[in-house]
Amino acid sequence: MQLACCAVLAWAWWRATPAIYIPPALPAAPKPLIAAVAPLPVQAAPADTTDVAVVVRARDTLDSIFRRLKLDLADLASMRALPGVRQKLDSLRPGEELRLTEHEGDLVGFERRLSTSDTLKIRRDAHGFVADVLDDPLETRERTASAVIDRSLFDAVAAAGAHNQTALALAQIFGWDIDFALDIRPGDSFVVTYEELYENGRYVKDGPVLAALFRNNGRVYRAARYVDPTGSANYYTPEGKSLRRAFLRTPVDFTRVSSTFDLHRMHPILNTIRAHKGVDYAAPIGTPVHAAGAGRVRFMGLKGGYGNVVEIDHSQGIVTVYGHLSRFAPGVYVGSRVSQGELIAFVGMTGLATGPHLHYEYRVDGVFKDPQSVHLPDALPIESDWLEDFQQRSAPLFASLDGASVITLVSR
């Protein structure tokens, strides 16, 4: 009887055994899957990371930025060694923003916007750094601003809620007709329609000016941006005339005009009445000097009181002269052709000069003309085949400019 009871109990225990041990066995099956995904948390940024936004300064390099942030230069070397990445990391632009992600002093992420549509993103994973260029276009918003100038164009643009990029764009667009260093006076006004660029709802920068109206000393100037079928963007009047001229009015960014065109000037060094047949633009030594127009370099070197000088022949009897230079730009030589705005030299004080400045002359058939007032030849108008398309696209923009009220507060 005891043997029978033991047999029954053993049989019951054996039948119950699967019910007891099968549930614990179930988690064992997915173990290979857990092992496969285990590295994933390493690829993602740790929870306790720190995001650092770095605004690039003049003459900054990634090497100097890494040293400033006390980051490992070996990480920078590893990033640069990634295929196709080195060029995208170098040539930083002053004012641009870089985003770095750190974890316990180590770099785990890096982001740089390459253009309005592309972003370079580098992240650290279990095997090192991985780079991707993402198609990440910025959001574009159109905005119109207007203001009356009280002290300066930059102050007025800021009061209207725009930024320095737009102020510089206005000066470049209308700079062929208006000398923004000398001609701007209180009471002048502007209306400008431009783009603002946003990333994930965050303002990034002002985009291109789409259209603008500028009132200066009683005269009204209008311009609209047109991208032609070749992809080239320029600004034109409502009639399709280019606002550009064949020559820049001033070939250097200057701080002040230190001496004007004067045929009866007392020379500051020679102390005699001696004609000053050009304009002197005071600027720090090393300030870039640009070709006022397209042409061929006919002379480059030392020449008496001019010191280091460049002379450019623009054909049709026009010659421009750039004197007192500190040095010449690489690739510029006698006989070389230069385009308008091309870097040709740097401001200095060689020759007869009391301080650093550019002496600039404009000659027509050997006759010296005042560079500040001489009539500059027009650039070519818009192609006739494109004129109708331009006028259709620009008409609403011009109409909105003319109807805008000039105020210092604007609406989006």
C-alpha cells in the first residue's frame, strides 16, 4: 500500500513539473535578441550630456575651439579622418554656430550647418565616430520691415527688428547710387522685404532681401531680386535695369575719407600746393582692396610717392589706380585679368603717406576724375527674354513696398 501511494505521488509530481518549470524557461528564449540590441544605448547620447553652442570668432579653427573647451584633440583628429569630412570641418565662417555635445568631458556629438539645406552631424558610437550629411532645409519666413533713419542705417535696421545681414545687404544693393558712408542723413527711410531662416522654430539668420525701397535726400530707389534661368541672382529696377554698375564706387571698406579729390590741396608732407587727383580712404593696414571693375593689370610695383601701387586698364580709356599698398594679393600680376570685386592687394602706408590708407584714382582717357562723383557706366540690363518673367514676379513686391507705411515697428 505504501509503495502504491509513493508511486501515485511520484507520478503526480512528475505531471506537475512542466507547470512549475516552463514559465521560468520562457525569458531564456529572447536572450540572443537582448544581446543584439545591447550596443544601442552606447550609440545614443548618454542621458547626462551637455550641449554647448559655440559661435565662431575671427581666426578661429576647430583646433583652437577644442583647446578652448578642453576637449581631446585626438577626437578632432578622428573626426577629420572620416571619409569626406575634413573639408566640411575646416574653413570656419566667423559668426556661424557650432553645436557640440559632451559627456563627462568627452565629445559625443558635433553638428555644423553647411548650407541652408544641409547639416553635418557627427556622433560617437561603440566603434568611434560616424558622420552623416542630412538634408535638413531651414524654414523660410517672409518679413517686411521699415524705419526712418535717425543716426545710422544699422541702428534703424535694428529698430525695425532686422539684423546686420539685412543692413549690409541694403548697403550693397543701393551702394552703386548711394554712398552709405557720406550720403545718409536723418530723415532717410527704407522699406525692405526679406527672408528669415528658422531651424526647428528657432531663428537662425536673415536670408536674402527680396525687394527694397530706399528714400535718400528726396530721391526714391527701388530694387527686386531676380534669379534668372541660369541660377544667377541680381537686383533690378521695376524697368529691368540692373542696380549694379560696371565699377564699384569705393574699392575698400574704409573708416573715413581722409582726403578728397582736390586740385588745389596743400600736401601734408611736402607742404606745397599739389593737386590731389584721387580720394584717400583711411583703413587699418591689411584691409583688403578690391578691383573696382573688370580689367587687366597693367602695372604692379613701386612707383614714387604712390609706394606699392596697382594700375588696372578697364578698356574704353578707363584706368583705376590703387596706391600706398602694404602688399599684393597672391595670383595678381602684370597682365592678369581681374573681375569686379576681386581681391588685388591690402591697405598700407608705403610711399608718401602719413598714415595707413588707400589712395584711389579714376582716370578717363588720361583725365583724372573725382571717384566720388564721376558717372559710373551701367551694367547690362536684364535679358530681354527674361524681362516679362521678372516683371510678373516682381510686380507684387514693388506694389507692397510702395504701399507700406514707414514705421519703426513692423509686423510679420
